[in-house]
Amino acid sequence: MSSEDLELFDPTFLSRLRTLFFKLRKRRQLRRKGIQPTPVAGFTREFKDYRHYVAGDDYRTIDWRLFARHERMFIRIFEEAQEFHVHLLLDRSRSMIEPFSEKRINALRLAAALAYLALIGQHRVSILTLADDIRRETQPLKGQGHIHSILTALTELEFEGTTDLQGSLSRFRPGRDRKGIVFVISDLFGKSPESSRTALTNAISWPAETHVVHVLDTKELKPDLEGEIMLQDVETNEVRRMWLTKREMAGYTRALEKYMEDLESTCMARQIDYVPWTTDLHFEDMFLALLSRGSTLAGA
């Protein structure tokens, strides 16, 4: 484990995760009270309130401490809180670490924060990775005690190989036993811009709320390149020599912006949440903004 990895998931980072959780909980308390009842399978019982005991009520729900204090019988009222299965699909292709390693760091931290939030909320979490295929990294886990297992699995990931988003996402099958929430965390650099857009359309068939987090380094948005250069594809090792002028770099910027706009349009047309995530932005602010866009996980 490198010194960078030790800093990535050190006690300070875990403390920041706990702070994020309390911020989200405070937001939920201000926004609404109580747990929303739901008919969907997969429940836990949450205490809501008390009421007077009436004939026919279950004796097991009587609060005997209140009876000892007031000499009157009250029963505890519970509501059913839905359990979710949170699927974290993390791009582990080589373009996520070279030449800009900050993309890997941001992606891992985001996956860890989402996993922590889900586990502390008593939901199930699965980690899967995308490259030339989709691969399961953990079995579905539930309970806050599993956060260290998830951090270990994330730290041990090797970022290598090519990206086949279309093939990987087409083979992803979230379970139907409980409501699914899917986060795709990727730079979305597939074999071609069109293949990336096509890959995201696979989410239509998923029985899940889906979020696509598009991770990009600031130098990819505005590269400082000019003159004669040689470019090498970090995944395929293909090399191209070219001469870049300011005019051509401006054209690159316009093409990238158009690509991102097309991805966002593709997602919006299919009720998928699309979030650009650049490495220069403050992590906590970006994380809270991501969940405030309407994720069920933020209110669960």
C-alpha cells in the first residue's frame, strides 16, 4: 500500500465520512419527520411514537417502563423502513489512473463515502468494477462493521486494461428482491463517444434508481498543450504525433463540451441522473450536492 493510499483512507477520512453522515441526517430532519411507509419488500422496523393501549393490541408492544412511571399502558408504534441495495459500479480502467491519478483518488473516495452512508443506514452494498468486463469485488454487505472490508477492497483495486463500457454495463443485472440504487463512477472514456452514450442506455432495463458520476481531471477539460507533440493512448498504447495550435485546442474544448452535453441529454431522456465531477472541486461539497439532487439514499 502506497503512502497515497494510506492517506486516502486514514482515520481523518473516516472522521470526515461521519461528519458528512451527520450533515445529511440533519438535512433529513429539517426536510421531513418520520420514516415514509412503503409496500416494497425488504423492511426494518423503526420506532415512531406511543399511543394508549386498547383491547386487542399486541402485548409485546407495551412499554412497561412507561407503565411503571404512569401506571397506564402505552404501546410502541413502529413504521416499516425500506431496505435498499446500493450497487457501486467503479471504472477501474487505466485511464482512471494515468496520466491523472487524481481521478482514481476521487472515484475511490466517492465509492467509500457512498458505501459508508449506505451501511450506516442499514442497506446492502455491492462493489463492482468496470474495465474490459464487469467484475464483482464484494458480495452484498450489510452493517456498519463492513466499512473496513470495503475500504480494503477499494484500496487493493488495480486500475488497468481497456474500457468496454457498453459490454460491461449490458451485463450488469441488479437484483429485483429490493429497490436498487446504482452509482456508475467513471470517466466514460469508451471506445468512442457514441459507444459511451449507447452504454448508458442499458440503464433503462435496470430496476433501479441510477446516477452517473462523470469523473474528469481539470487538465482533461483544459489541457495546456501546444506545438508538436506525441500522444499515447494509456489503454491501447496507440501513438499519434500531431501539431496543436490554439485554434485546434479551442476545437478540442468545444468537442468535449458537446460530448458532455450529449451524455447529459442521453441520461435526462431516460431519467438517469448525470453529474460531472471534476477533481479540483471540494469533495465534501460535491458529495452533498450529488445526494441533494434527489437520491433516495440521501433520504433513507
